[in-house]
Amino acid sequence: MNVLMVTNYFGSHGAGIELVAETLFRGLVGRKCTIVWAAANVSAAPAEDAHGTALPLKTWNGVEVISGLPFPVPSLGALKQLRSSVGRADIVLLHDCLYLSNIAAFLCARRLGVPVMIVQHIGMVPYRNLLLRGTMRLANALVTRPMLASAEQVVFISRKIARHFASVRFRRPPELVFNGVNTAVFSPLGEGEDREAIRQHLDLPRQGIVALFVGRFVEKKGVPAMKRMAEMRPNWTWAFAGSGPLDPRSWNAANVRVFSNLRGASMAPLYRACDLLVLPSVGEGFPLVIQEALACGLPVVCGADTVEADEALKPFVQGVRVYADDAGRTAREFLRAIEELKDSKAGKHTPEERHAFAASRYSWDNTISQYLDVASRLASHAAGP
């Protein structure tokens, strides 16, 4: 089976959707699928082998550089490459709809009669900026919903996103496939491991509370609220893993540490070194970092709507309301929840129990098997008797 997978960026770009796509790419290659991964050429393409190849698309990435919004613009030559790749594929696998390369691949597939599977990661992002919020609402109405309705198969990565698009008249019932996590890599402190030594290696204080944020440094992820939290708790250390225009380094705060060169397995020691994950983001599907943090045994405090991704999360994750237009109020609500978590001695679950939950609920092996099954059914149906 020949699969063309299209995302906005490659996994080396570092955001959650691309990291999920990279693991899926490796997993399908391991199951002997022949897969071509097309994405913008703004970061390194993955290593190739006999079954998996990369198609870097020549791209202008000025929108992200200027505003932090991930919106690469492919060149005409890149669009021609996409069309040729669609023609050689048995199915086209798109991660989200509102990217120009994904829209182009979708239109080519419709024209050439190649079945399309769309993995929808996000719904509506409630941007504080009225223009951005209105633009996304319009784009969802004019682009996302029609694409989802026309695709041969839709996969949602969270129950929340599935509910958001429940009114779409799908060609087939959509599938729910949670993203996976590598629980062999992301695990609690092992026997003989010393948290203080890990902290020292990462230039974190050996003692005291260390709160961790993982994600792009943009408004949607709640970075303004994180800034207020760091100001309100100067005696805590706030570790930020990621990159973006709202760089915490610019705050010049003594209690802030920034890690911009960690991704994948190299993130695991940072999770283990911290006391909890804090994620005051909005408009999420199901952030991979929550699964990674749980697998490492950390308590998680995140936006209340994020917890709706999976009902089974509720006993393990503390959801707090995010006020998109009031970073100060959001910060106070989150700090109150964190204090309650501290008073309850890091919640009612042990690190080992959190890890066991993540391992049983979010297995990458099961996730890849589900994608392979759906893709195989689509390819077989398209081939006919």
C-alpha cells in the first residue's frame, strides 16, 4: 500500500502534530507500508529507508516567523510535486485541513480519484484577537467542514474535537484514535535515578518546586498566563520547553529556565526533573505533552476544555478554566489549583499509577495498528473487487 502523508512541517519542527506524524510515519514504515511524507522544507526531513521517503516542499514560512502562526505557503513547484505524489498514492493521509499544502493535496486527490483520510487534531481556537477568531471560524465553515464531509474517512484524535464537528455529514462514521506515547522512553524515575542529579545536569535548582510548560511560545498555548504565574510565584522555578515569538527569555526573570533544543526522547529527563506540568492552553485537541507527562508520572494542570479530550483523563488531570482575555485571572485560577494539588501531596495517584494509566490507554502500537487497519480498508475499497 502506497501512502502519501501531508503535514505542514516535519517532526524536527517540534510541534505536537508533527511529532505525532513522525511517529506514525515510523510506525507505518515498520509495518511495511510504502509512505511518502510531504511537508515544508523549513526544518530537517526525517531519515529515509526502503519504505519511507520524505518530500520537502519549497515553502515561504514568513507567517510563522512574523506572528507565530504555523502557516507555510508552498511554491508552485511544490504544488506540482504534490500533484505527482498524489497520483502515485493508494491513499492520501492529511493531518488537519487549514494548511495550503493539505488543501492542495486534497483537491488533487479529488480530481484523481484517490481516497483521502483526514486526521483532525484541532477544532476552534478561541483567539483573543477578534480578526483571527473570526477568520478561523470562517475557514472552518468554508474549508474544514466541507473537506471532512467529502473525505472517504475522518479520524479524530479526541472526543472533544469529534463533538465539535458532530454536525458534519460524513461519508463514513468517523473513527476515534488517540495519539500514542512511548512509555518505554517516557517513564517515572527508575531505580537508582536521582532527581537532584538530573536537575543539576539541566541547570535547575536541586530543591524546591519546578513547574514545567511544554509547547510553542504563542498566545494559544497560554504563555501570557504562564508569565503572570512566574511573576506571582517568584520562589518557584518555571521551566519552559519549546520555541516561538513569546520567548520567556525576554522576561529576564531569575526563576525562569528555557529549553529550546529538547525534543522526543531528550525531553524525558526534563519531565522527570519537574514536579508538575502546567498547560493553560485553549483550542487544543489532545496535546501529546499531557500523555508524555503522565507517562513520566507527573501531575498535570491544564485547561478544563482540554480534559474533554478523553473521559478517562479526568481522575488523573486537573482541569482549570482558561480566560482567553484575562491572563491574570487565568494565572490565579491555575495557581489555586496547583496549591490544592500540593496540599493533597501531588494528587491521589502515584507516579507509577499515572504511568500505568498512560501505558494502558495510549499505546503507540495500538494506535498505529488502528491507522493501518483504516488505511488498508480504504485502499481495498478504492481498488474494488
